Amino acid sequence: MLVSDFNFHLPEELIAQEPLSARDASRMLHLQRIGGHYSDCLFRDLPDLLQPGDLLVFNNTRVFPARLYGRRAGAHAQGVSPHNPAARDFLQGRIEVLLTCQLSTEPNDWECLVRPGRKIGVGERLFFGDRDELQAEVLARAEFGVRRIRFQRDDDFFAALDRIGHIPLPPYISRADSSRDRERYQTVYAEQRGSVAAPTAGLHFTAEILDRIRQRGVQTVNITLHVGLGTFQPVRVDRVEDHRLHSEPYSISASAASAINQALLESRRVIAVGTTTVRTLENAVRLGAGSVRAGAGAADIFIYPGFEFKVVKAMLTNFHLPQSSLLMLVSAFGGKENVLRAYEHAVSERYRFYSYGDCMFIG
């Protein structure tokens, strides 16, 4: 299967740069898995598409200000062109670091993406904040700007991060983050800090929508998957089957696993809010040999057409990048031809795309 099979044309002006004034004001494309029929709705119509007895599963991860701007100590300028903007930053020692994963074995150590990545080597020291509130050393390097760094830190590390860090908006949002993003690039039910990107299908929910859903007799549970480097990882191979995803840590409580397994036993619909929830559930059911296993784990499952879903019967998702692993997941669930036709319709009807954009309900 070719990665190019998942391409589509998207006019740049359809990429949402700002959130709507109201979370639940987004449009929603309803795609039926059987038959591929689709219809235009509003997100506020979602409760009417749910049935008593459905189980809605949310990812309650919380985004933290994971993007840091700082400077290098002892930058060297040999062989760097001053006509290149990234090179000019390098000449002045300026850097950008995106923290993607805190390493459990060494809490001071983080995997991160560094810009400019090519020139920053092992042993370099990095400083962040006007008063150098945070300092780090580069321990190891990998391809595509990935580094392992170790912070000199004390107990107020995350407090310092809250002061000087920036919300890590995706690269297709061509503006700097603002104070508004700290609230809007976060779900209303976010609890567990650890993500560098929002589970964006959840951004549409409000307390009022959640109340309407529960009043219909729909059960809700939370699981946690912390979105990491895999979200930023482009597919760099020609064949889908050759792609490998970074793992992302997740946890499922005993009560959540029990509720999900009971729904499966009673043949009630388990509806995933977002692709992160899909990956978590489908990863956990394979570890549990047919039932969703409670506890902590790491989701490294790559879902593309041909995948057999064992838990998820419907899903809510935003629109995704061309040739991305997330579009492949959605195509596996809704059918590649169905999904790509629905995307063509969304483009023609000028839906808003990506993180701050509109959504799809596939069921």
C-alpha cells in the first residue's frame, strides 16, 4: 500500500489558524461506515447521534507549555551562512526546544526536538528564560533534530516551565502562541499533564454538551494517553507497511477498563473521542487477549487499512494531514474510499481543517 494513496488537495486558507469563539460551534461531517453516506451537521448535533447505552471514551491528557526558546553556550559560527534565517539564529546562539517525552528512568531527562538541530551536539549547554531559569545539557543525538537533554532542576521545574514555556501549537498554525491558547488548546476535561499536542477531537466539547450526552443515557469514561513525538513524525517511507510509530505512554484505570469490557460484553457501542483514544483502546485489548487490560502501557500500534478493530465501533475525529498516519487510521476505520470522498466534500464545502478546525463523526 502506497503512502501517496492517502494524499488529497487542501487549499491553505482552509487550515484553521484560530479557534472559533465557541467550542461547540464547529461543523461536523457525519460519515456512515456502512455504505459511505455522509451528511453535513453541527457538532452540537452530536448528542442526537448517540444512543442510550453507548459508552463514550475520552482522553483526559493535559497539554503543558512544552516549547522553550533559549540560547546556546559557546556557539561556533564556522561554515554557517548568514543569509539563512535558521543559520542567523544559530550564529546568535538562539534555539527552540520542544519537549516530547519525560524519560521515566531519569526524571530530569527529556527527549526533545531541537532547532537548529544539525549544529547542536552532545555536551552543549542550553539556557532558557530571561534569567536562565532552566538549564540543560545535551546527552545524546538522533536523526531529524531529536535530542536527549538533562535539566539541572529542582522541585519547581514545572512551575518554571509554566512561566517561560509556550503552548506547542502545530507547525501548520503560522502564528505565535497567545495567552488564549493556554485555555483553548486544551479540552475542558483535561486532567493529567503530559502531552505536547492536544487530543483535538475533544476540543469541541463543553460542559453543556457533556450534560446533554449523559442525559441521553450515554456512559462516559476517561483514559489517558500522552501525545508525544509520534504526532510530529511524518511518514518518510513510500510503502505504508514500512512505517513505524514512536510509542506513547498511556494508562487505563481499573474502573474504566471494567466499564469498557462490560460494554463490549453487552454489545453496546464503544465510541472513541479522537485517534489517541482509538490507539489506546486497540493497543490495550491486544495486550488483554480480547478484553481491555487496565494499567500503564505504551501504545506503539500502527493502524492502517486492513486493521481489525476489536473495541471501537464509532469515533469522533478532526480532519488530518495528507499522507499522515492519523489519516491512515481514520481510513482504516471508515474505509479509505469513503474517507477520502468525505474529505473531498469537506474541502468543497470549505470545512475548517486540523487542530482548531471542524470534525467528523464516523459510525
